[in-house]
Amino acid sequence: MSPSLASVPTSHPVPYAQLYAGQVAVIGEMLASLDSLTHAGRHHVMSKIVTFVQARVGSAPGTRTQPERARIAEMLEHLQREAARPLPAIGSFTESVQRLLAVPGLFV
């Protein structure tokens, strides 16, 4: 391998905080678009948001107390139920997502 190629980095590490900040910003844009979508579009977007939040909550640090974990699980269940409704309430879903995004240390 040539020395010039060996010195080229193969990937650019991205700090997690920056990565999640960008994803959280995209979620905000997705939430803002819910009013303009069809019912099928709303379900699709809500499902994507729930999937992202579930993955993040599942990988969150385990330093939370049991009551905190229970409250986060309750909030996540509310999101899932709302997204699964035939006619989901956009305001309730949006508010629940925003409350989860505000949990300190959950989305860093």
C-alpha cells in the first residue's frame, strides 16, 4: 500500500451528541409535517419516530432509577398506542415525543 493511501482516514468519527442532535432536529421536522400528510403518511412517519425513540431508549445508559425507567416506558407505550390508532391525535403524539426528547440524558 502506498504511504499516501495509508495516511488517509477510512472513516470520520462523528461525536454521538452531534449525531443525535441532528436526528432530533429531523424528528422535529417530521412532527411539524404531520398536519400536511394523509392518514397513511401520518402512520408511516409516526412509526419511524417511534422506532427511532425505541432504539434510543433501549440503548440509553442504565443509571436511571426504577421510577424513571417506568415513566419513560409509560411515555413510550403512549407513543406506540397513539401511532397505532386509526386516527391518531397529532397533538397528543407530538407532545409525547417532545416530553421524551426533553428527558435529560436520553438524547445526548
